[in-house]
Amino acid sequence: MDHSAQRSALLDGLEMRIDDERVLDAMAAVPRHEFVPESRQDSAYADQPLPIGEGQTISAPHMVAIMAAELALEAGDRVLEIGTGCGYHAAVTAELVGPENVYSVEYQPTLAERARETLNDLGYGRISVHTGDGTHGWPEHAPYDRAYLTCAAGSIPDPVVQQLRPEGIFLGPIGSTHQRLVRAQVHPDGTLETSDCGGVRFVEMQ
């Protein structure tokens, strides 16, 4: 199976939707096939979500790219990810900010451990993965410059937003039946300026 050719084809498609070269370079650098179950290897570079076990999925590549672009990630930004899953999204984020600046929380212990192993094997071992309830964020490493959800929440989790610096940005799918990708920037007075980035469909937060 020629993963290189499949990845090139995927990137050609992403270039039609994403004009951020740094994001495209990050997507090109991360081998998605290493993060999906062996039974899904033939679909690793299809632009669609794939099951990874425990009722969870790896997000479609275009959604990972869109979220990275919306977050306007810069080298050195400290980033909180809620929903490690298989670790793929965290690896893309690490390409943009540095793996030592990525802090990820995963509810399912089996997924968290598997993600740690995969990330370490691929050179992303400095990404910090914590097993716990993502609605509480990860206060020990706050404040963060950016925070995002890879699973849908009924509303923006207050603890996650409170762990952002002033002018920090939150991004995540919000809603149950009808989900919207919501971007929120924290003003110095603590208020949020929100914008709707369109309809999405994610698994729900556990």
C-alpha cells in the first residue's frame, strides 16, 4: 500500500480548502496511517473520520486542518487539547507549536495509553497526555494560549475557558443534535467574543 501517494492526494485536496502553508506542512508531516487501527489502514488517507475503538473516532483530516487554521497556532503557544483519542490531532498541533507545548486530556485510559505509545514511537513523546475528565481541563499547566475540543460538548466548558490567558482562543464543536464549531476569544475582562465557524458532526464528550 502506497501511503505516500495517498497522503499526497489528500494534501492536494486540502490545498483547495486551506490556504495556511504552515498548517498544510504540519498535515504533511504527520503519518495518519500510524494512528489508525490496522484494519483501517487502507482508508488512512481518506478525508473522513474513522473508528479507533471505545466508541471514538479519528477526525477527518480536513477538520483537523480547519481547526488548526482557526486557532492561528504559533510556535511556542501552550495548547490544551480535550480528547486525545489516538493522538493524531495532538501530533498535528505539535508540529505547529512544539510537542513540549501540547497538553492533552483523554477520558478513556486505554486510548490514552495507546496514544502515548504511538506518539512516543513517532517522536512526539514530549506531548503530555493525561487520563481524566476533560470538562475540568488540566489546571496544573494553565494558563494556555489556545484550547480546543475534539469531541462535542453541550456548551463551552467554563473550566477550560478559565484556564486560558487573556486574548486566548477556545475552539470546539458545541451542541448535541445540531453541532456548530464555535470559536471564542477571551477578553481581558473575562468576557467571550464568539463566532460560528459552521456546522460539524463529532462524537459527544464523555
